Amino acid sequence: MARCDQGYLCKVCGEEVENITESELYLRYVLGEVDPELLHLEPECHLLCTPAISQFIDDPRIGTVTCTEAIFSKENLDPEFVRSRTFAVTAAYKRLWEIRSERRKPLTVVEYPLPGTADRWR
């Protein structure tokens, strides 16, 4: 199958990342951590395949994620950093769901990031 027919494959498990709400790459993009000019060059990954990031999502649609790598586990991180990161990552995750459910007028990719996060690229 041609690459364009396969969709985007997860760099960890090799399976297709079927929806934006499963995408670690787009979550980081929405957070402002991936430059839009480099988005197409970054590898894709399932959120659940990257617990170092997904452990900060506080949303029942993903459930509780535990990071087993002690150095990245939120239990071993500064509590203020954990609160701040949880707030930001959860907001980005909810934004992915908004993007996915947008029915009236689909957003362009440059409209995906959370307000204020894209300012650094201008």
C-alpha cells in the first residue's frame, strides 16, 4: 500500500493514528510545541503510546494514564509543574475534540492551536 493510502503510522506501535483525538503530534501542535512549518516533518504517535504526555490529560474520554518511566512520571515531578502541565495538556486534548467535531465550517490547520500559542510563530 502506498504511504498516502496508509494514513499516519505511530512511531511506537506501527498502527495507524486514525483520529486527531488520538494524535500526540497534533496535541503538541495545538499546545504550540510544534511549528506549523515543521508539522509535516514530525513523526506521528498515538497519545496512549506516549504516556509521558498523556498522563497529564484529565478527561474521562482517555481515562487515567500512568507513565512507568520514573524520570517522566508526574508522581516524581514538581507539583506546580504537574498542575500547570495538566491544565495545558487537558485544554489541548479538549481542543482536539472540538476540531474533530467541528461540522459547520471546518477549521484550517493554522486555526488549530489554542489561543495565544501560535503567537510565537508570527
